[in-house]
Amino acid sequence: MKLQGLLIRLIVIKKVVVATLLLLVSVAASISSQDMGRLALLADDLVAGDRMLLASLARRALDLGPDSLRAIALISGSYALLVYLAAWAAWNERRWGDWLLVVLMALPLPYEVFELVQQQSPSDAIVLGLNVLGLLIVLTRARRHGRTAPGV
């Protein structure tokens, strides 16, 4: 049981890191959607500074347009906040937090399977395997909490 608790804490830490990145994406998309002209200047500056990855991301954001950027900001920000909530609750051993974490971990599985079928790369298989393993660990604790602590 101690190993399971440690593994769940590691999963929660990983989820918090991902949620933080998503929140940064949300903020960046929100700010960018409000001033597309400034985003175009930033993209040009990034190209001039030989920062091709960031320049490519800025160009993609320009291609999406302000409405799509606002949608990205809303969706990624909302998802990040849900992950923070689930992480806090799972860290504090709340039963509902474990179940919320199970749902949030299961959501990307169909996409990950699709990616694996399409690209058949070892890295996709490893990511899918680790996510399924993490999901099973959290699911085991959620089910155990359901038997030992009703109403929590």
C-alpha cells in the first residue's frame, strides 16, 4: 500500500506539471488572441533570432486566428483547473479526487490509441503503456476507497 501511495503522488506531481504547462498555453493563447499584430511582430523577431520552434508556434497561432486562440485558451485553462482540483483531492486522499483523476487520465486514451495505430512508434507505445499503468494504479485506490470510506 505504501508503494501505491508513492506512485499516486508521483502521478499527481506529473499531472500538476502538465496542468501548469496547459495553464501557460491558455494564458499565451488568450493574450495572443487579443493582439494578433503584436503576435506577427513576435513571430518575425523569433525568426530573426533563430528561434525556429517558437517562431513556428507563433505562425501556427497566427494561422488559427483569434477565435480559435480564444477557444484554445478556454479549453486548456479549464482542463488545467480540473487537473489541479483532481491533483489536490487525490493528494489529500479524497475519494472523489481519485475518481476525477481516473476520468481525466482516461480522456486522452482513445487519442493515444489512435496515434499508436497511425504512427506505430515505440515512444507512443511507451506513453500509452505508462498512462494505462497509472490509470490502473489510481483506479485501484479509487475502488478501494469506495469500499472502505463511504461518503467521503
